[in-house]
Amino acid sequence: MAAPMLRCLSRGRWCGTPGRSGVLPLGLREAHSGAQGLLAAQKARGLFKEFFPERGTKIELPELFDRRTAGHLPQTIYCGFDPTADSLHVGHLLALLGLFHFQRAGHNVIALVGGATARLGDPSGRTKEREALEAERVQSNARALRQGLEALAAHHQQLFTNGRTWGSFTVLDNSGWYQQQHLVDFLAAVGGHFRMGTLLSRQSVQTRLKSPEGMSLAEFLYQVLQAYDFYYLFQRYGCRVQLGGSDQLGNIMSGYEFIHKLTGEDVFGITVPLITSTAGAKLGKSAGNAVWLNRDKTSPFELYQFFVRQQDDSVERYLKLFTFLPLPEIDHIMHLHVKEPEKRGPQKRLAAEVTKLVHGQEGLDSAKRCTQALYHSSIDALEVMSDQELRELFREASFSELVLDPGTSILDTCRKANAIPDGPRGYRMITEGGVSINHRQVTNPESVLVVGQHILKNGLSLLKIGKRNFYIIKWLQL
């Protein structure tokens, strides 16, 4: 497969370029011909950090996105996501936002799942080798990532339209073009186009070679496969731009050099900044501080609260990076914040925009219900919460299903839920005010449960013992 592909593309001639024909609609032409242009606008927001190669990006790269010089043709841009876990996380969001901004401007974008490259492990930004993943695990993760990417693209399409015609959003998996490759054939066709000195000079390689653990051959070859991915998408989809985190610049350079050597054509790389914790650590699975985009791993409420808790000194930057809000609107939000900082308006708007993109309108509504129930002791919010929302909100809570017998008392309930010890000590915990049901303190152990007070309309009770111990009770046969 590799050798024919390498012969297929000659200088200036495209073998197959789906999506490289057609005229941009009027609205998009107007958007492209703005004073700043697409690239400059995103650089002004802080989303686009570096452009490669430097010598070509001042003229050639902007021309790709200028309707007056690009023949009105939409371009194709890609970004890769390795399925080392079964979910994307907040650290991936900026690259996705970059793709979405291109799509919104009428260009075609590709989210590439690294079903093959994840088996090797990207050494970029790492001090030691990734733990090897079994093929079945990678395939399972890849399926989950595809679903997550498609869900995000659907939310973007449904909830953030701007009245213009957008480009396409395509999800691919690079295992599709590596599964049929034979090792010797691939090395014979591709390997001769890479120089060892250049590969060894990459900062990610140098860092790992100097580490006590060293670097495996599998990791070393990662940049070769990522370069080939770029070439494959360049050939099959006319992809001229690769987007990635700032730690991906070395891999992007390898792709540029490989394509330029084979075809004489120029391609380009754009990096987005890495999001770090307050301590300066990169957010992600390896660092153990990932905020996941999969609801099963991080609930909409938890994602919402992550952004609500952002400090004042970072919230304006995050509004520019993580939302589609126009810069004048962000300026207005920040101006109001100066007058009423206690309302945390920018944080709430940031959290709402991101949660809606990741989890849809239903996810945002869920996050707000959970916020009201937990931080504002809202009974109304509790009454409309689902079992799933309560379990997400109180992840450490014990969940019980109990039958409501006639005359069931508060003491009976606490004991059946194993929330208090047997005997006098448990009895005193209630009488001394250490127990609440649905945010209301109860002090009479013999009181009979009342539907609508102790048992909500949704058939649930939230039992709290002390300050932090929660128990969720679902009543059967009400």
C-alpha cells in the first residue's frame, strides 16, 4: 500500500482531493476578507500560538485562507487524538476549538483518532515511556473517542450556529491505513526519506535519550508514523495544515519535511497552547489531573464547576480560548465583572459555554440543577433530579433502594440505609442535629416520613449525616 501511494503524488498534482472544489458562500467570503483574517483573529484570541514553517507562514499560509488568492477553495485541516484513554479531556479542547473555528469559516476539518499510533506512544512532553496498551484496549478506546468527537461536533453544529455555511467535520482512524501495511514494505517505501540526524535532533527525542530510562525504538518511530499520517491526509484529502498542541511541533516538522521531500509542496503546522493547572502541570491523564469530557468519568456538574472555579486572572483568557464569544462581548462581560466581582459573571458564562459544547443543552441544565441542589440547598432542584444526576453529584454517596412501609420513621430510614450505628449512639446523632433529609435538619427519630417533605416527588430522599456523608435513597412502591 505504501509504495503506490508514494508514487501517486507528484509535484503540483493531486491524486484525490475530496472537498477541494466549490465556491465559498457570500457570508464566508465576507468573513474571510475581514481586516484581521482567520489566522490573525485566532492568534489575537491566544488560540493559535505558533506557525510552521516560519518562512512560509507570513505569506503562503494566510493565502490559503484568503478567498482572493486561494481560488475560493476551502482548505482541509487535521488534528490527531491518540486513544490512550476512553475519553478526551479538557487538555484536548483547545485543539478541537481550533478545528471548529476553521469549520465555522467554511473549511473542512478532520479529527484523526490514532488507533495505530497509540500502540507506540507519543514521547512528546513525557519524561518516561507510556505503559503499553493491548490492541483490544486501544480499539475500545478508539471507538469511545470517535463517539466523543462526533458528539462534540453534533453539539457544536446544533447549538453554536452563526448563520453561515460551515465546512465538514470528519472523524478518521489511522489504523485504517496501517492494518494492511507490511513492515518491510513500509520501511522500504518510507524509511529512506527520513534522516537519522534530523530525527535525533528533535527536542522530545533529546530529552528522552538523556533520561535514565532512555527511549525505545517504538517511541522513536512515533514521529515517522505521524509524519506519514500527514502525508496520507495530504494525498487523499488535500490536507495542507496540521493542528496540534505546542508539544507537537517536532512531530509536525517531521511531517512537513517528509511531504516537502516527496512532493516539493509546502504544508503547514499550527500549534495551540497547553492548558496547565495552577501549579503549572499539563492537564491530562498522565499527570493524574485530567478533567474528562466523558460524562461517566467527569459529570456535567463537575466540568461546570471546574470552569466556575477559575481565578479572575485567568478567566478572560479562558473566555477567549474556550468559547466562540466575540471579543467585544468578552470585553463587556469583563467590564461588568469589575463592577460586581462577587457575582462571578465571567466564570459562570465560561462554564456554561463549555458545558453546553461538551454535554449539550441537557448537560448544561443538569449542571445547573446540581449546582442549585448542592450549593443553594434547593428542594425544587432536588425534586427534578434523576437518579443519574444524584449519583453524579454525590459520587461517594451510598445508594439504597428501600420499600416504604406504613409508619416508617426517620430512625428506621437511617438504620436501613446503614447511615447510623445501632443503639443509643445512632439515636443521639439524630436528636443532636447531626442528620438532615433533603437539606432539612431532623431531630425527632420517631417522626414518620412524609411524602413531599422527607420523600421528594421523584421518589428520592437525600440523607446527610454530619457534614460530608451522603446517602441516596430511592423509595419503591410509593
